[in-house]
Amino acid sequence: MHEGAVAHAQTHDAREEAIELLSTEFNTAYSWNYEMVRRELHNLYEKAKRDQWNATDQLPWHLGVDAEAENLPDMQIPVYGTHIWEKLRPAEVRTLRREQLRWLLSNFMHGEQGALLATAQIVDATPWMEAKFYGSTQVMDEARHVEVFSRYLNEKLGGPYRINKDLKALLDQILTDSRWDMKYLGMQILVEGLAMAAFGFMHKMCAEPLLTELLHYVIRDESRHVAFGVIALNDYFKEMPAKELREREEFVYEGCRLMRDRLLAEEVWEYMGWPVDEVKDIVLHSPSMIEFRKMLFAKIVPNVKRLGLLTPWVRERFAELEILQFEDFEPSA
């Protein structure tokens, strides 16, 4: 075979391997009532139209990025202060900085693709026209977020990591569930709530100008996304039969557990050539990382409470995860 043909075949195979098919089933809902009767959703749609932005023109992509600089504080690296950190040579610290940032942004990007797919499903499945209108703007938002994180990773950091298995498990649950409210609950309340907290924290700490500006724009969008879930599901669970409600309770708990576990960054330790299980155990029990993981749920717990899902059963599980202290924080929307 000619060399050019071989290269083309290899490229084609690589593209095929990069595509994964999920079998999904959910109802598509027509809404023949075109009146805007859910005022809060209509207001959110107006804000979304007003706040659209073009990443190609509005972000300073010309800026150079030193991927090995302390773009985020070293103390936020999970092994900081441990015996592993103390043994690192300066060159290894620089490599670890780059890989930790690359891993974080990679999973942000993968999560945003999950949000893109889930929100497109919500537009199909939601029974309210205002929600379809607003959801269509979020589909555009999520496409833009995938675009900017992908461009930053490929142009500034050398490309992405594969998706974390715990994040993948949660996204698969959301995308394959046939019930429209579970898509809202999983994506808008859980995944978007965690992303909102993580983006906000990173934005405050970031010392890299391009990434700081990128996060500024993404956060503006994310605040609307979480509000979308809270507004759409408000009062929905109050009259739900006990068996169906328990399914939502279990889903909320399992989703939070998966999101906690995905923060262990095992792919980075694998890249560094370290004993993955040993380092995961160190990270899981690190006091600073325990507090960081808890903080990321500050947006989720009050929203779960506002929706009426902080039941005695969920309270017990949130207490086990040590995130119940956020229940009286201000909810979204």
C-alpha cells in the first residue's frame, strides 16, 4: 500500500476509535402552547441571548502560556506537602504542574461535552416551550465551552487526557436515562453545580491571563445553567410517589459519590510513573484535599435542599460524604 494511503487509513482508524456510541431512549415532547407562561425561564432565556460571546474574537489566544509555571498555586496539587512532594526535583515539579492543569482542563472539557449532549436531550424531552427556548441557548454555550477548552489544551498544553472513569460513569447514567427530570437533576444540578464551584475557585487562584479570561466567560454561562435546573424542577418532586422519589434520592447520592471520587487524579499519577493506588490513598486522606472536595459541593447541597430532595435518607448519605454543612448556603436562581 502507498505510504499516503497507509497514513490516511491510520488517521481514519484513529477517528473511528475516538467515537463511542451510547444506546439512548427517551420521549421527545412537542409543546403546542407557545405562550411564555413560566416567567422565570423566559427571563433566563432573555439573559442567555444577551450574554452570548464569540471565543474566537473575545479571548486573547495570541498570548503565550508557560505550561510549567505555577499557573495555579502548588498547594492545590493533591500531593503537595506529602513525602512524595518533598522528594520531587525542580524539573519534576514543573512537569507535575503541567500535567495537573492538563488533567483538570481535560475533564472540564469532557464534562462540557456531556453537558452539550444532555442539554440537547433536554430540549427534546422537556414539556415546556420556555425550557426548550432556554435549553437551545445552553446547547450553544456548551459547544463554545468544549471549543475553548479543546483549543487551550491543544494549543497551550499539548493535548488532552482521556476522560476520567467516574465522570464517564455519571455522564453515561445521565445520557441513557429515559426520564427528562433525571437529565435535569444529573446535569443541571449535579454536574453543572460542581463545575460552577470548580471554575469559580480556579478563576480566583489562576495566575495565567488567557485561562483567567477564558474562565471568566465560562462562569457567566454556568451560573445560568445551574439556575435553569433549579427553576425547571422547582416543586416537581413534592408530590412524587415514594418509590420514584427514592430513585431520585439514590441517583443524587451516587452522583455525588462519583464526583468526589473523580477528583483523585489517578491518570496524572499514572503519567508520572508513580504507584497509583498508593498515591490515590494519600490524596483521599489528605486534609487539604478533603476540604477542597467538600467545598466543591457548596453549590449542589443547597440546590438539592431547595428542590425538596434533602430527605432524611439523603441527609444521612450527605453526612457520610461530609458535605451536609452546606445545606443552608444560598441556592441558585
